[in-house]
Amino acid sequence: MVLKDLSDVLPLSTKSFHILMAVAERPLNGYQIMLKVEENSDGVVRVGPGTLYESLHRMAERGFVNEVESAGGERADGRGQRFYRISPLGKKVLAAEVDRLSADLRIAGKLRGIRV
Amino acid sequence: MLQKAYGLLTRLYPRPFWEKYEEELTLVFAARGRRERKRGSFAFASFLVWTVADVLLSSTRMHLRNALTALGLGFRGVGRALGRALNGDLSQDIRFSFRRLKIRPGFSATAILYLALGIGANTVIFGVVDTLVLRPLPFEEPERLVRLYGSTPGNSSLQHLSARIAEELSEMEAFEETAVLDFGFMAMAGKENAEVVSVGSVSPNFFGLLGIQPVLGSGFDSPGFSIPDYNLVVLSYDFWRARFEHDATIISSTIVLDGSSYRVVGVLSEDFEDPAGGVGGYTQLWRPRDFANDGIGDRWLGVIGRLAPEVSVENANAAADAAAQAMALMYPDALMEGFRIIAVPLHEAIWGDVRSSLLVLLFAGGIVLIVGCVNLAGLLLANGLERSQEMVTRTALGAGRWRIVRQLMIENAMLVVFGGAFGVLLANSGLGFLQLLQNQIPRLADAQLSFIVVAFAVALSAIIALIFGLPPAMASSSPAMAGALRSGPGARGKSRRTVRLRSLLVGSQLTVSLTLMVIALISMKSFRLLSEVDTGYEPRGVFTFQLSLPRSTYSNNEAITVFQDALLERLASVPGVEAVAAVDKIPLGTRSNCSGFRVLGLPALELGEWTCAERRVATPGYFSTMGIDLLRGRDFTAGDNQRAERVAVVNRAFANLVWPGENPIGKQVAWHSERVEWSTIVGVVADVRHFGLDTPPQPEVYSPHPQAPDGRMTFVIRAPGVTQILRHARAAVAELDRSVPLRLAQDMERFTEQWITPYRAALIAAAAITLLAIALTLIGVSGVLAHAVSQRRPEIGIRLAMGAGPREVGWMVVKHGLKIGGLAVAVSLLPSLALAKIMSAFLYGLSGFEVPSFLIATSAIVSLVILMSYLPAHRAARINPAEVLRDL
């Protein structure tokens, strides 16, 4: 899927953002992503299984993540489970979103009385 | 098995999605479920609800996204389009839809009402259930906590235990630890007068057992003290906030209770809940107490226990039972044969009574939602098909097909939005209404609208709007429908099918309404019986207040008696006062104080097993003051004092239990204890409902006050029409002793009313829900019949032309209505009767199948159906055959 430019997909929803971050370093399966997102956000962001796979599906369609069959020799339950890995495009989108958020924070930092 | 259910649930997603992901979803669900289950059954239950909501929401989202993509929009596109204030197809469609809905206010209002009722009712109910039941108790591993009660044969109430018994239990393998608690009042010295505070007296390990840490201070386990210090106190959060305004320096300061100093060592967290609570206010202070001097038979305490790991409640019960039997053998004077100990999971002990009502409520809510949705479905279906003409015309004139469908869907969406918003508003006020029950169920104050439920209800309605709105919209905009412009046989065939479909829908609504009506009638009967229960006393014109004499100043019986007699004298002299007396506990709302007794002259074997009766203490004149009938013999007199022979007055339940058919006057009873003191029965009084309207009266034995003095008595004044009587009372008390505070001053009539109010409220709610459901259904009935008439116009016209009388034609319509109604009655027969049987198990005053209620409901529904068919029938009869024939 070709994007005209990244402004079509930004801003990312909180869920998508966290999911992308979860798989940014190494491929994870669904359950692991779910736990990682909660861990990273100290329990603030929770995704249910349905929402999780909905997002993963969409991101796979748009090319942000790739589906990999049992990456790195990990096999949960002895069955081939799908693992998800961030794609180069996904990395670009994630970076762009981080930039966007940082820009917002910089502006907020300039306000008196708000600590960033 | 849950996994399989979840797997099926995932079928809600679009096919390509669930085909691909069902397995993974189920695995993740199972893994997460295992994790949540370890956190406790309530965490697990919340997890289940959350997951189901998650599926519903995301699947709806996915379907919507797919649908919108097919229509050439994206979520983002919709957002941008809505943001554009000016022209643009979409905003035009929105304005157009809005106008269409305004033009047909009847249709719109009805649809919105259906949605609002369904969404509103369920939101309230689920909010309540979530707050009361689903939320776990704020203790560590709450599922391993139990409440322990005693029981004796012949007495149905759950009784208190003693500290010694609790100790014995904690030695057992089944229990890790036990603690005791007692609830009482003390006078806290204040700046001017004493203030009454509610105090929980507990064993020092109480908070440790619950796994509670105070948010401030260290609690009872103050480090560095080897000798246990009992002059400590812990404040509840609300008390700390209200009385000390969040002052953190309160720790280590002292307060004076009942004349003794107590050091404040902690403040509890805001979400702490009293494990003995659930009813009757909250405990403001907690203090540790030494119960070492209590005998094993001094059963006046509540006991909680923590089960040992891997021990189930059944195991614990078996162990406790064995222990009870052993104890009864070891201490036959203090505990009687047949003494048992029962362990109840703490959550159930607190909320158990409420649960059955909640279940009924949940069920009713589900029904209202179903009725509402079915009504809505019928309405949308009819609406879509009726407008098929209009749609086809628009298509013929060049409007894009998707445009038309989109516009229709927007209409439906608006209905859902308005209905949902209105429903949430209704829910809000519904919650407010439910808070009438607050004096019974304090947690209700926290009940909030649960977002999950609102989302669920809205999602459900949206799905219905899609399911029933989309197909007719699609169908009517199809180019192939061009032929329908002509009212040929094809069109009529379709209309017939519509009528049949709508009849079916309405028929099912009638079934549901009928069932609902039966439930409501049954509930009403139960509530009515309950509110008419004879309490056994006459509360009109009676005022009461409670006095707790501090033990430090009034340390012996003499002092207590002197004070109370003096007070009674003073109160009697107030103008307008007809009678004054005192009793240890007033009717309604008391917990059991059951003690074993013995009867002279009746060998143990003949009496059967030992039983226990409620102990009461009253001054002379109490019975007449409270309006309790004296059935036999005499009341206490001033002559029944410490020096005189010991006497007692029993209630009818007691007399019937021990000497059925005989005169109990002159017989002797004594309380089960090491030192047996026999009392002669001098009178029999009527039964009073001490424990609640639906609890049968227990056997009671009253002792005269001087012979069994109690520093905590409730004074009863009969002074009808005397305003400010309580002010006089306060003055009288202050005259005698300024440091003794008055508490629980109340109007007995209002107090009694309060007990009836919740039932009355529930009755009104049940009636309201039923009436609404029925009204909605009947509107549906008349709608279907009217529709049928208009569709059958040609047929009717022909019949009339062929010589049929208008009455015959009208009767045709009525017959149609009756057919639907009759079918509904037949179908609802079994469920209604079954439900009645189930409900009679836990509602007061019901038995069996409650056939009369069913018959009443049936005749009501049938007559209403006939009534509703009057107008369409009338219109059918007035059809002009000539006109009809011309149109053909």
C-alpha cells in the first residue's frame, strides 16, 4: 500500500503506537505484545485480544508490521504461532509519530508552570 | 469450555478475519484468562466482561470500517467530512436525515424511546451489579476470607460466636487465622459536648488478617511494644476527613473515648470496607480489645477467618462442624448439644441477601432490552420497506445507490445516537432512584455508570440498526425494484411477507411482555405482602433514642439503675408524654443475641434438642409504650427489682415453642450458664419482628431491667403530637449527666417506614417497567394491524364489494390481533410458570406456580390487544369498495 505521505496515517492511535513500540525491538507473538504493552505503560494502556488483532491486522495490511511464522525458534504450545515484526515502513511511521509527539512536548515545555 | 465460547464469539468478526485469527485469539484469551484467574475470581469475572466487550466493540468497528470503505469513506474520511461545516454530500445527508426524522415525530420518538429504555435500564442495572457484586472486597486474597456464625437447633438465625471459639478455630489446620469484631458506640470527648462515635472493637490481628495496611501510621502492631497496648485507635478515612480535616499530625495524638485515653495509630484507606458491614452505616473508629476474660459461651462477637492455603469453604465447614461438636461436648453448660459453626464466604456474608434481588433485576433489564430491540427492529423494518417506493423513485431519478443507503443508515445512526444519549440520561436518574435503597446498601452510593455497559448497549443497538436497517435500505434502492413502482402482484406478495414478519415480531414481543407482566405481578404481590407485614408494635407517636453509659463512670449495676430510673422519671414528667420505658434493643434491624436456655420441669429429652431464645431487657411499661400487645398475665412492675423474685415475660413464639397449647404463666426458665438463675414467667406478649420484615419472629424472653441492668438502653417515649420531644429528652439527660450523649434519636414511625420504603420502591420500579414494556408492545400491535389493513386494502375492498358486511371485515382484523395474542399466550405459558416457580423460591410470601397471576396477565393482555385492534378494524370497515376497485 502506497502512502502519499505520512500525514495520512498520523497521528497514530494510542493502541497502534504502543503495539508498534512493543514489536520495535524484536518479533513477538500476540500474547507477548499484549503483556508488553501493559508493562511498558505501567498498566495504563490495556488492549484486549480482539482489539489487538484488529490493529495488527490493519497494520499488516498497511505494511507497518510483517507476520512471521515462529521467529527465532520460539514455538508457543508447539504450534506455529504468528509472530509480528516491525517493517521498515513501520519504523518510519513510528519515528514520525515520536517526532510529532516530541514536537508537541517541546511546545508544552515552553509554557510556564508545566513541567515536561 | 470458556475457550470454546470465546471462539464462537469471535465469529462476530468479518469472515476473512476470524478465519485467520480465531485460533490465535482463543489462545491469547486462554493464556490471559489463566493469569487473571490467579488474581482472584472477581478479577477473573471482570476480565471476562472486558474481553467480551472488547470483541463486541472491535468487531463492530471492523464491520463499520468495511461497510464505510465499501461506500467510499474511511473512518478518517468520515471525521473530516463531519468537520466540514459547509457543503459536501455528507453534511447534506445529515441535515436531510434530521429533517426526515423531525417530520415523522411519532416514528422517531417511538424508536428513540425503545432504544433509550433498553439502553438505560441495562446501564443502570449493570452499573449496580458491577458496583455491588463484581467488585472484589478490598482485602488481600478476599476469596479466602470467611465469616463464621454459630447456629443452634430450633433457631434459624445466624448467631454470634465467642472469642474463645475463634481461638479454637484458629488452632485448626483449616484456618490460618481468625479475628473477632464487635460494633458499638462510645462517647468521644469534644470541645463542648460529648459526641457519639461508632467503634469497632476487634482482636489485635484484625487488620493483619485482612491484609490491610493503614495509609497513615502503623496500625495496631506498633513496633517496640512487647506488652500489648489496648489503648490504641485507628480512624476510618471518612472520619479522619470529616472530623480532623486530613490532618496528618493526628497520628500519635490522643483522643478520649468513654473517659479513657486512646492514642491514634493509624488512618485506614478510603476504600476500606467493614467486613461486618453491608448494612447500617460505617464504623468510624477501630480499637483493639482484650477478649481474654470472655468465657466460651459468651457469644456476642462476629468472627472472620482466613482459610489456610488450598482449603476450600466446604473443607472449612466440615472442620468447623467437627470442632463445634467437640466444643459442645467439652463445655455442655456453655454450649448446647447441636451447636454448630458455619463458615460463609465473606463476600456472600456481606452481599448474599442482596444477590437474589440483583439477579431478578438483571433479568428484568435483559427483558426490557430485548423488548426494546425487537420493537426497534420491527419499526425499522417496516420503515425501510414502506419507503421502498420513495427509494425506487429516487434511484430512477439518478441518485446513486450508495448515497441512498448511506442516507438511510445515517437516519438509523441518528436514532441510535439520540436513543443512546437519552438512555444514558435515564440511567443517571435511574441510579438516583436506586439510591433510595442506600440505607440498606451503602455501597450503592458509589454506583456509577459503567462505560462498558453503555458501550455494549450502544453497540447492540447499532448492530440491530445495521441488521434491520441495511437490508431494506439495500433492497429498496436496488434497480431491480423498478418494477415495484407498479403495485402488481409481486409487490403485494412482498407486503404480505412484511405483514407476516411484523406479526411474528410483535407476537414475540407480546410473549415477552406477558412474561414480564407475570413477573411484575408476582413481585408486586410479594412486595405488597411484605409491606403489610404485621410488625408487632405500633410506631405512631413513638420516639426513641439510645444512651450508652460510659463504663468508667457507671461501673456497677447500682449506678446504672439509678441513672436510668431518674431519667425515666424526668421524661415521664414532660407534658404530653403518655408513657416512657426503656429496652435494650428496639424492633427491626437488630442482630441476633441468641442465648441458650433451660426450662424447669421439662426433661431435655422431651424438649428435643436444646434451643436458644433472644434475650431482652425491658423496664416496666415497655410493652404498652411500644404498642406491643400483652396476651396473657402481666407486665413488669416496679416491684420486680433486684431483691424480688426473678421474673420474665416471654413472647408468643417462645410459648408455642416450649409449651404448645399450654399456659406458660408460672413456669420457670433460666439462661444456660454456669450459675443458673431461675425466673418465673409472669406474662406473654405478642411477637415482634426484630430482624427484618421477612424474617419470622424468634422466641424471646424479656427480663425486667433492675434484674439484668444494661448500660446501653434505648429509651422509648410515646408522645403523639409533641414536637421537640427529643429536645426535652436531651435536656433531661444533660441535667443528669452532661457527658452522656444521646444517639440514634429517631421517630419510630419514620424508622419503620424506612424498612418498607425499599420494597415499595422496588414495587414501583417493577410496575413501571412492566407498564412501559406493555405500552410499547401494544403500540407495536396496533402498528402491525394498521399496516396489515393498509396492505390488504384491495382484498378488503373486494370482500366488501362482494357483499361482506363492515362488521365482518372489522372482525377479520380483530381476529388477526387475537391470533397473534393467542399464540403469544401459548408460547409464554411454560416460561411464565417456570419463572414463577423459580422466583417463589426466593421472594417472600410466594409459593408454587402463581397461576392466578398468569391468568390476570393473560386476560389483561388479551383485552388490551382487542382494544388496540379497534381502530384498525374500524378503519377497515370504513373502506370504500368503489375506491379500492378503481385503484386496482
